[in-house]
Amino acid sequence: MTTTMDLNKLIIELRAKSGAGISDCKKALTETNGNFDEALTVLRKKGLSDAAKKSGRATKEGAVAYAVSGKSGALIELNSETDFVARTAEFESLAQNLADKFASGEIAEISQASSLIQPVFQKLGENIQLRRFERFTMKGHGLISGYIHLGAKKGALIELSSSSDAAAASSDVSNLAKELLLQIVGSSAKYLSKTDVPQAEIEKEKEIYTEILKKEGKPEASIPKIVEGKINKLFYQSLCLLEQLNIRDNKTPVSQMIKETATKLGAEISVVRFARYQLGE
């Protein structure tokens, strides 16, 4: 027969093991006549049942996290239903744990994250979903670095290549990576260069500019030239990292920042790729 003292001890142990609430633990132990393992099974079944009910609930809040492991790095977006849950220590720890495991290669698919998410879901009682991830692995010399903006609502991951390990390990390259990450997050860069922009997207933008210029009464013959100017100055500069101006002074080209660092080090430095996540985007 289980005494009140024994029951209280079991409730505490079951809560620590399952992450479930005290009342749920007490009910499960009462239902199973104080059998710890059976009570844990009851809670797990209840958690799975709750998960099925809540899986359709909208996840509009959450956090962006990144991690770097050796020559690999990862950026992830983890969603929750409320900002309250997104700011809990359990959720923040889960987000970082997932980023760490994607970076190290321990998990490589979204489906593999469910075993890590489920215990946190059971404890917090809210729908939690890993929405997306990006993983970079360097093939040569270089650096992978990341940045999360205050509040973890947006962040970025970047891969730089260099002509030597010495250059990649320098503080100049590290500082360049930080500046570029701030640029990516702050300017909402979408592509690395002009050549990365899909032609269909360019043509659509041209159509929009052309229609606007026609309505403004611009001469038909001058419109193509004006449109090209807008595409180069407005469109590419807003979307392409290497075409942008430094957000700190709004005059130094990002490409010049990279060139100056390379010249200072006497090495070849280039941006291989980057990823930028904004919560819910």
C-alpha cells in the first residue's frame, strides 16, 4: 500500500521524469495504484494524444537559432503558438539543442527532431514545430559564422571562403563575417549576386516599373533605359548582398568591404553563400 509520503515522493520523481504537471502525475499514479512505470506510460500516451489534438494549432511565434560545429553550421526556425512559450528556458534550450545537432550532423531531417521536441511539448503543453533548417559544410579553407538578432526573431548564417587557413582564422575575417551578418539581417538580403536572381523575378519587376512609368506619362522611347536604371539601382541593391551599400554608412559597397579585407590580408576572400531567417517569413 502506498502511503501519502510515498505518493508525494513518486509524484515529484514522475514530474521530473516526464515533465508533466503535478496534478497529471498524481492522477496517473492513482490510476495505476502507484506503479511508477505504468504511470509514466499513461502520461506518455496522454502526451501523444494531446499532441495529435494540438498539431493543427497555428504556430506563429518561436525563435531562430544557429550553431557552428567544426567546418559545419546550421540555422533553424522553431515555432510555438505563443511568445510566452517561446521565451521560456525550455523552449530556448530546445532551439539551441536542435541547432547544435543539425550543425554537428547528428540529425539531418526535420522528422528526426520529433524525439527532441516531444518531451518539451509534453512539459509546456503547446504545439511546437521545427519549420525549417539550413546546413552549410565547408569544402576548403574558410569560415562559417552566424548571428541572431535581439529577441531571436531573425538571424543569419554565412560561409566565407579564403585562400588559406591562416587568413580564415584571422580577426579581420571574423570581423568581416560579423559585419556581413549584420548587413544580411538588417537589409533583408535575399540573394548573393545579380546572377542568383531568377529571370522571371526580374521580368516581373520590369513590368511593374514599366507600368508605373507609363502612368506617369514618361516618353515610350525612354522607358526601357529608365527601367534598367531602376533594376540596377533599386531592385538589385535591395535584394543582392554584393550590390548593397553598407548599412552603417549607406555609401560603402559591400563588395568593397570584402575586397579591402582581402587586400589587407593578401588573400582571396569571398562569400560562398548565406541564409537569412525571419520568424514566420
